[in-house]
Amino acid sequence: MAQATAPTNGKTAGGRKPVGTDISTARRTSRLRRHNRLRKRVSGTPERPRLVVKRSSRHIHVQIVDDTVGRTVVSASTMDAGLRGAEGDKSALARQVGALVAERAKAAGITAVVFDRGGNRYAGRIAALADGAREGGLDF
């Protein structure tokens, strides 16, 4: 029986890359590593819950979470009916989502939050969302 040799071009015998070596996996694991490092310091309390940001290539989702009971108090995203057909670029939509979550938080009696950027850089859509939430009356 002949023994198979491994290809020398960095791919498996089937012609595919090995799992976990493509750039999208590396970006995702790096972001998760940064998020875990951030979560060591940031935690939400009933008086000052955590504002969590999830950013995809097309949408942005925000939740205000009380970590003591593990409950989402308020949420908003670009998928909401009021923002679904809104005009503007992604940063403008992120600012609108920030204002919307601030409005919903005030209705729920929340005025101060801790900001969890989810391992993303504080720039672009993340900064626009934070600015919109501050303009809406949330204290970071």
C-alpha cells in the first residue's frame, strides 16, 4: 500500500485550506480575543448596565444588558422597522440606532451605561453609535 504525501502548497489533499487558517477566521478570533480582554473589566450592574455593540458588515445591533441577572433590558438595531428603509450611509444609520437605544433606555429608566464596543475599534460606526447615544441622553 502506497503512503500518501502531503501537498507542499499549504492546502489539504482535497484542495481546500485547512480549517482556521483563512483571514476571516483570523479576524474573528482576534476580535473575540480583544472582546474577552475587554469583558474582564467591563460588567453591567442594575444601576449602570452594559451597552453591548454587535457590528456586522451590513447591520449594527445594540443591547443594554444587566449582567447581574443576565437580562437584556433594551435593544435596537438597523433591522428595526423604523430604521429599515432609512436613508444614509452605515455611519449615519449607526448614529440613528444610538439615538433610538437612548430613547428606549430613558423610557426604561436608564440614564447611565458602561460601553462595551465588542472588541471593535472605537472609530467609524462604533463611534457614531456612541455619539448618537450620548446625544440621546445616555451617560457613558
